[in-house]
Amino acid sequence: MTRLIGTGEVEATVSYRTLGLVDEACVSDTYTPDMPEDRWLWAAPGMVYLQCPSAVVSVRVRLESWTTAPPSDAAPWSGTEDTDVDLPSGVLGVFTFDGRWQELAAPLPSPGLYGFRLHWAFNPERAPFYSPLRSDRHVLETAVGREQELAGVDQYCLVQAWRLSAA
């Protein structure tokens, strides 16, 4: 049975159109993974990066730790994407390329391979936002019904993580 273990939330400033979710053990070795520029998520061992529109400056990130893959969220989002990431310490934080790392204090069970589902929404009061994807430069839709999560920020990200295997 799927169960929510815990949550953590931080606000951050996006730098270089990129928001990173980085394991504490990898903060000193961060780099931009060599990934296609037409993807929202870039993943490498210990890190996942979300491309953000250039107009996004402030973001609120909520991490949810689950026992297994969480149920699908039918609420409206601007985007959703899944990936798998190996976390060497299991301590996850928000990393920005200006050198800041803020721990997301949600308890992950242990180091290991995790499934990640990222949902994001853009604030309609601060629109328009343009796609950062090289192959798809258009105005992005904003999600209606996320006013509370988007209060005071340009973008809201919900990160759901669940362990696939132990280290």
C-alpha cells in the first residue's frame, strides 16, 4: 500500500534557467548532465535538473517522500515528467547554479535508486512564460487552481520521490 512518509518545502531563486534537486553528497561535484535540450528534466547520478522559463525567478519546491509510486494527481499542472535517480546519501536539497543548496527536510528512507515525478505550475498572474525547450518555443499554459501554492512565486514544483531499490 502506498503511503506518504513525509514532506519538506523551500523557496529558492532560479539561476541560469535551471532548478536542481541534488543529493547532499554530490553538491561539490554538480554539473549539467549531457542531455537533449528538448527535455524538461535532465538526470545524472545524485542530481535532477528542471529547465525553467527565463521569466521564472522565484520558485517554491515541495518534496513528498512515498513508500511506493504515489497515485496520479488529476489536478491541472503546466507540466509533469518522471525519471529515476541514484541518491548516494538520500539527503536531497534544492541547488541553484549560483552556489546555493537548501535541504528539503523530507525523510527519504535511505540511499538508493529513487523514482521521481516532478509536477510544475506557472503563476498565471505573472504570465506569459515561454518554453525553454529549443525545439518548442511557445507560450506555456498556466495551471488554474494552484493559487495557494503559487502565492508570491513564479513557479511551484511538486517533487514526489519513492525508493526503487536500496543502495
